[in-house]
Amino acid sequence: MAGSGSGSVSCKSDSRIENLICATKSLKLSLEKSKSVGLALDKAGPRLDEIRVRLPWLESAVRPIRAEKDALVAVGGHINRAVGPAAAVLKVFDAVHGLEKSLLSDPRIDLPGYLSVLKRLEEALRFLGDNCGLAIQWLDDIVEYLEDNSVADQVYLKNLKKELENLKVSQNGDLDGGLLQAALDKLENEFRLLLTENSVPLPMSNSLGDQPCIAPSPLPVSVVHKLQAILGRLKANDRLDKCVSIYVEVRSSNVRASLKALNLDYLEISVSEFNDVQSIEGYIAQWGKHLEFAVKHLFEAEYKLCNDVFERIGLDVWMGCFSKIAAQAGILAFLQFGKTVTESKKDPIKLLKLLDIFASLNKLRLDFNRLFGGTACAEIQSLTRELIKSVIDGAAEIFWELLVQVELQRQNPPPPDGNVPRLVSFITDYCNKLLGDDYKPILTQVLIIHRSWKRQSFQEKLLVNEILNILKAVELNLETWIKAYDDPMLSNFFAMNNHWHLFKHLKGTKLGDLLGDSWLREQEQYKDYYLTIFLRDSWGKLPGHLSREGLILFSGGRATARDLVKKRLKKFNEVFDEMFSKQSGWIMVERDLREKTCQLIVQTVVPVYRSYMQNYGPLVEQDASSNKYAKYTVQKLEEMLLCLYRPKPARHGSLRSPQLSGKYGNAIPDLRRTASAVA
């Protein structure tokens, strides 16, 4: 029993061990499977993440399957309609980028080719401008359709809308990335270079001569054609204003350079910088020549060139361009100088200078009307009208006041040296100038215009009569001055001096012809009359002091005769010295009258003196004090008499007008002359 029990226990123990072994194996197998599952789970994690990422795309991909059948069928048509315009736009965009290399090169290398490429760019941009919006609209319609019919997911639609908005912004901006503007900038620069390189100041040789021909175009024809071609493209792109500015800048600078050689600094002179017109009359003469040169040779050429370059653009453009060139180059300065002259103090010489200015302007009247007649030249026209009005008003006023001015001189005393007053010599010469061929037609025209402004008629006799009245006033002045001398000899001297001056300087002149031969003969007769009286009452009395009375029959002896000769020679010397001293300061400007007068004096005095000294000179020559009585040799006496009445060197030179008093207004100082000013 004991053995049987022990065996039973052993069997149970083996059974348990096997169960443990089986459980161990099962546990190991479970652990291995758990490890495999863990590894599988580890590998499945990334795949799940990938699936999670792909799910929206998969959802989008299968969305059309879930969409309505009609919507899926219609979407194809929408897409096809949009693809055509979009493809065309993309093709043109590619073409634009293909032009970039050519348009960023130098236009000078091949200007026609460059302009052709630029025109293609403009056409491409016009196409893009016209069709890009249409393509965007079609694409916009597709997006709207997809969104309305849930054919695409929201993220996709959001991105697509964003791209469409960017396209719309680009459509309103630079479709070419700024290529067109860069090309136009290059053309503008080429326009400036062509002008600058071919604009050369006009040479001054023979430029101031009388050349009636119109100046040729200052630019070669080939250059003009290039400028025209560039202008065409720039105008098409609204860049014309900049080109006009460049053209005006370059060409006006070229005209100024041409004028600079003429030394036109005087154009800037102001009224305060000169005393009267005579001080700048040289400038006024230059002004007329310089203005004619500027108009006929410079502005004429610029007018023609503006027409050539801008004729295809339009009349308003090229006329406006020319007016700016003329204004900036100096035409306004020319006109302002003339205006300055009109504002200067009044005097007779100013009348002549105003007539010179009017003649210059009148000579250029047709040129001014043609060159500056357009509305663009309004400023030039206005200043020209003001200048002409000031010239005509000023000239007419001075002319009609001349008579009054001459009459006002009557109150002044005559010249103390008996000379011809400057007023007389000036007025005779002045009136002849006014009646001469150079000034009479101009003065007549000025007076006609001036009276027409006042609605008054004009006849030529008005001009002639006024000048004759002026000369009559001069005659009255002379008569007054002749009577004003206290010394009768000086009065007669003055009278013969002035009558001879009138005869000599008016005979054979326009004024002399108006006065007539009888008037001229009267002046000559007056001269002879006063000369006779002058000689009789002055030097004609001198020989009477050398009387021979009592010397031939004198019986008192040689000593008594010597005393009588001494007495008479002493008296002769005293009277001669006094008369010579007094008349040495008298002046006779006319050489022929002076020589004749001196010869008559010599004939009156010297022969008597020579005979007296030959007969009675020995009585005193041996005396110790002989030099008191035989003071002059015959030769010395004759030399002294022949030297009388010669003008002082200071009186020679150009004749300047006397300063006449007048009613010139508060702005002009009183010009009344002093007693010596008439001389």
C-alpha cells in the first residue's frame, strides 16, 4: 500500500511538470506574438500618419464621384472654354520675355530695328491688356462653378482664388515687368544724344551781312528722320512732353551759344545805368543788326526745324516748342532792351534812336508775324506790341515838343564868345536828318500811326510845316540873342557867324530846298552886311591911330617928330592889344568865313602899319625904349591877326544834342541849360 501510494504521487508530479513546461512554452509563444504585434504596431504608426495626410486628397479625388452627375458633366466644358484664352495669353507672355534682350540693348546700333521690336512689344501688351482680363474671367467662372457644385475641396479653391487675385493685380500693373518703360527711357536718351551731337552753334563769319536768304535746316535730314521716328513711338506711349522739354533745352542752349559770340551783355542794361540815349547809341545800332541776325538766321532756322521734326505731331506742339526756344534763347531780352531805351530821358537824339528801333522792327515785321504770330507766342507778341507802342508814342511826343523846346531856349543868354550856339548847329543838322531819305519815311509812318490811334488824319505837309516852324523859332532866337549883347562888335560878330552858318549848312540840303533860294540869299547878304559893320566899327578904326598929320610939315625938329610918332604908336599898340586880347576869345567855326574875315582885317590894318613903320619907324628904333613903341614887326602883326577866331580843340568831336528843357513829367529832372550851355 505504501508502495502503491508512492507511485501515485510520482505520476502526479510528472504531470504537473509537463503542464508547467507547456504553460512556459505557451507563455513564450504569447510573448513572441506580443513582440511581433508591437513591432507591427510600430510599423503601422507612420503608415497611419501617411494615410491621415492623404485622406483630404483622397477625399478630393473621390469628391467628383460624390458630386451630382450633371455637375461633373458640365465642368469639362467650363474648363475647355477657359483653357483657350489662357493658353493664348501665356504664349504672348513668352513672346514678351523673348523681346527683352533686344529692348535692353543700345537703340543706336539699329534704331529702325529697335523701334520695330518696341512696336511688337506695344502690340503684345495691348493684346495682353485686352485678353488677360478675359482669361481671368473664364478662370474665375470655373472657380465659382467648382465652389458652387462642391466639385473641389475648399483648400484647393482657396489657393486657386489667391492666384487669380494675383493675376488681377498684375493685369492692372506692369504686364511686362517694366520692360516698356525701360525701352522708352532708352529712346528718350537717344533723342537727347541725337540732338546734342548734331546741334552746333552757327559760325559768326559773314553772319551779320545782308543775307536775304532763309537759313537752312541746322540738322541733317537723316537725323531729323530719326527724331521723327522716336517721337512717334514716344507720343504713342504718352511721353511726348518729356521729349519737347529735351528738345527745347538743347536747341535753346544752342541758339544762346550762337548769340554769345555777339557779346550781347548790353541787352541787360537798365535805365539807371546810363544818363541818356547818346551814351548807348552805339548799342542801339548794334541792337538792330543783332536782332535781324537772330531773327533771320537763328530763329528762322529753329522755326523750320521745329516744323520738320514735329510736323507729324501737330501744329500746336511744334509752335509751342518754337515759342519756348525763342523765349529761352533771348528774343525777350532783345525786346526788353528796346523797351529800356523808350524809358530813358527824353532828348532830340532819342527821337532818332527811337526811329532807328522802329525801322529795325518794321523791317522785320513780316518775319515777326510769321514766326511769332501763333497763339503759343502770346508773350512775345505782347512785349512786341508794347515796345512798338512805346516807340511810336515816345517819338511822336518828342517831335511835336521840339518847337516848344527851341522856343524855351530863347530866354537863355547868347554865347559869350560869339560862336554859333550848339542849339543852332544841332537843329540845322537835326532837321536835315529828319527830312533825309533815312528818317523822313520812318518819321512819317510813325506820325501816321500815332495820329490814327487818335483817329486823326495825317498829311505830309504837317511834318514839313512843323520843321519849318522849328527853324523859324531858331531865327527868332538868333534875333533875340543878337540884341542881347552889350558889345556892338560882338553882336555883329555873332550875327555874321550865325547867318553864314545857316547859309552854308542849309544850301543844297532838303531843308534848304524847302526854305528856297531867296531865303538862302538873305542869309548870305546878312552875313556880308554884319561883316562890313563889324570891320568898320572894330578893326577899321585902328589905322586912324597911325595918322601922319603934323609929321610931314612939322618944323619943330627931329626930336619933336619922334615924340609924336611914339605917342601915336603907343596909342595904336594899346588899342590893338585891347582889341586883340578881347577878340582872341571869340570863335568862328566856319573856316572859310574865318580866313576871309582875318584876311580883311589884315588888309585893313597891316598895309597902313607897314607904310607907317617904313616911314617913321627909324625915328624910334634907335631909341633905348624902342620896344615900347615898335612893339610888333609887320610880320608878327600879320601872324597874330591871321590866328584870330580859331576854335578851341575841346569843341571838336562828335556833336551832341543840347539838353533841352521841357515838360517831361516828374520822373525826368529839369534839363534847363545854364547861360554857358547855349554855347
